[in-house]
Amino acid sequence: MKRKNVMRLIVCGVVAGAMAAMLALSGCGGSQASSSNGSSNSSNGGQQVELQIFAANSLEKALPEVQELYTKSHSNVTFKDTQFKASGDLVQQLTADNSAADVLITASTKTMDKAADLITSDTRKDMFTNDLVVTTKKDSDIKITSLEDLKNVKGTIAIGEPNTVPAGKYAIQALKSAGLVTYDEDADGKITNIKPQGITLDYGSDKVGTVANHIATGDFAAGLVYSSDIYRYDGIQSAYVTPSDSHKAIKYPGAVVKTSSNADVAADFLNFCMTDADAQKIFSNYGFELAG
């Protein structure tokens, strides 16, 4: 009886040991699975992100449609109330608070240059190009076949304020090329001492959209705006496309703001704007062309 009891104890011990080993292995496997799932969740890119965009006023209609398109394929991303203002005003706002935005898109390279200390330089890219046009009220019978024809316009010609509104800067360059204005420009590009020559000129509009609205309401007889503005404002028409060599090249650079806490997503959105076929179609519908 004693020998049987000893054998029974040995067998029980072996079984107990095997069960303990199995439980230990099971526990290790469970820990590994949990660790793996945790790692997967932390790297799946699903964290909610809200982007703040500062963009040139002329993008006011096209960009929201592209943002909506982006959120359809990136459900974790939303956009704050995008700021559409004159590019110079946006840079001033960002200078005052360098954490105010994740992305900056301006309507001139010179304006973006002024934000060089505020952006991540290797994310800066020329995104779009645009044309500068003379606009008149829809159905106006004013005929413009050259910039010089503006001398024959009865009424005031409107442009954006050239030191804050890139469209205004391009416009005054074009007018100067035709001998319709003189001005002084310092080393930093600031324009002063503006003197119209043979035309009545208003150069105080705070953004290019304001010029378009003035023309649509009949406040002024003609104005200089972007070709894309013809698509986004009712009541105006393109009367003449200015020669490309009458002003500096119109380019829209975009960049990620240096202090952005969502830099990767911000960079991805900029890339989406320039590479997604549907996004490109939207920009094209509003008169923008992809920068080469």
C-alpha cells in the first residue's frame, strides 16, 4: 500500500507540473498578444486631429471642397475655421502667434519668404499658379484689348493694397509695365509714393475678394484680380488676361508651420492637395493650375 501511494504521488506531481507549465506558457502568450495589440493601436494613425489652415483669400472657394474630400478618406481629421485673408495679413497674424496654424498657403513667394522663420523649410512647395485679369461688371460693354486701354475706362480702377495683398502687388507691377502708374519700392519690397498716370486708381482694398465685390456692385468700373476669382464671384467677368511678363510669376507656396503639433498630418494634407486627382480637378474648376 505504501508503494502504491508513493507512485500515485509521483504521477500527481508530474501532472501538476505539466499543468503549471501549460498555464505559464498560456500566460506568456496572452501577454505577447496584448502587447502586440497595444502597439498596433498606437501606430494605426487613427488619433483624432484638427488642422488649422491659413490660406490666401483667393482659395476661399476651392480649398474647403478639397478639405471635405480629404476628410472622406481621413475620417480622423477635421479642420478648424480656415482663415482666408490677404497673405500679408496671415503672415502678420502668424508672427504675432506662431502656434495659430498648422499650414500656411500664400499667394506669392515673396510673402512666404517673410514667414521663413515660422515654417519648416523642407515642407515648402510651390503648389499652384494663377493668372491676373482685368475684370469688369458682368455684361459690361467695356472693351479691353491691352492694359493701355484702361486709360479709356470712365471710372475708377481698383486693385488690392499692394503691400499686403499679393494680387495688388502683381496688379501694380502690370500697371507700371504699361506706363499707367509709377511708384517707389524699397529693398524689402515695400511700395510707396504711388502715382497713377492717366487713370483713376483705388489701391486700398484689403483683399482681392474685396476688389471683385466692388466690381460686381458697380462701385468701380474695372479691377485687377486673379482668373480664379472669376469662378468664385458672381457678377463679374474677365475682360482681359494680362501678359505673364507684365508682372512677377504668380505662385502659391504652401508649408507646414514650424510649431505645428500635427506636422505629419499637415504635410500629408499639402501632398494630397498636389497629388490627388480629384483634388486637382477641384482646383482646376476654380482656375488654378498645378505648379510645375
